[in-house]
Amino acid sequence: MEKMLVVVFDNQPKAVEGVQALWELDNEGEISVYGAQIVVKEPGGDVRVTDNGELSGFPVAANGTAVGALVGLLGGPVGVLLGAAAGAMIGSIGDMEEAGVTDEFVNDIKIVLTPGKVAVVADVDEDWVTPLDTRMEEIGGLVFRRQTTLVEATQDDRDAAAHRAEMAQLKAERVQARSDRLSKIDAKIDHLRVKLENAIERKRVKMQARQQQREAKIRALQTKADQSEGEFRRRQEARIAELRREYAEKVTVG
């Protein structure tokens, strides 16, 4: 199952070992790694993404992904998921909701990710936790993980529902309104219609982006499966099937 992963280390060399361990586990078929970032907690509380030459050749997660969003959130204020400025900081609350990220999850990490410490943030797929936990414990890392979730109502869905409800109320009032109020009511309805169309379009774009990300993950897994055999191939094919099933469910719900 797909999960968001954060492993906190005392220093950067240990974090580099942690990333290398992730890719070793990937090569062994124990997990599948879709992307990772190493971040440092600065003395002032900001989180900085490292640019370490030792990681040359390792794929890293783009800032537009849920991993990139979580990296930004780790440097933000507590409770930002509920704040009005959250969208500007993490790009998409929907990405965070889908990743299973909550204030509680972020707070648990922040308690441990104190200034000077370093974390590996990754998007992985794992069948069981023992292989990864054992390897990270040997290096000295503290593991936090959250399973991705099926989002039944995104922020855009809630916006669209609110706009529809307000439009319906205005249309009902229009029937009984005085003639001098009609133009104002119509203007409000037109304004809400634009906002509704924008909310629907935002969701469409996000769903398209998530589909592209998921298909990229499936292609990467399929390449590994085609180049392997036995138990390793079986695991990759099982993960492909699970990703396709999860995406089909999200499309149905959406």
C-alpha cells in the first residue's frame, strides 16, 4: 500500500544512509520508492531541502507532488491545514488529504524534527513495515508513516457544493423578489456560476495531474516487473494492481 514516509535522523550523513537504504530496499523488492527528499531543520525553524552531491542519480520528488507539499508544511506553523493560508504554503490541501496528512501527523514529526536534525521525506509503497523499520533503526532513524487515503470530498468539492446551494437559494428568492432587486440577484448568481465553474475546473486539473503521477508510478513498477522474475516480479505486479484499483475508486468517488 502507498504511504507518505518521514524518517528523522540526527545528522545529514545518517539521512544520506537512510535514502541509500530506501533504494536498497527498493532493489530488493521489499518496497517501491517513487521519490524522496532530504530536508534540514534550520536553527530558525525553517525547513531547507538539501542539494547533496552524494544523492546524484537518485530520483527525487518534485515540489508539486505530495512529498514536496509535505516538505513545505514541515516548515510551516502548527495547524496550517486548518488555516486560510494553507493553500499558499502547501499548494494543494487535496494532495495532503489524499496523502493522509493531518495536523496530528505533522505535529508528531515536528516534536522530533528539532533544529539541526535532518529528515528523509518519501513517497513509498510497502507490503509490511518490518524491513524498512529494521533498516532505519540500524541507522538511527525514527520512522513516521501515513497510508494514503481515499478522499471522498476535496476542498474543491466542498466549494462547489457551497456555490450550488447559494445559487439555489438565490434562484428561489428571485421568484418572489421585487423587480428592482432582480438585476442584483442575477449578478450574484452569475458571479457564483463563475466560481462554481472554477471549482469544477480546479478539481479536473488536479485529478488529471494525479492520474499522470499515478501512471508514471505504474510505468516505473512495470519496468521493474518486466526486468525481473519470481517473487520480485509478483510483488511489482501486485503493487501495480493495487495502484490501478485505488485510482479507479478515486475516480468513482470523484
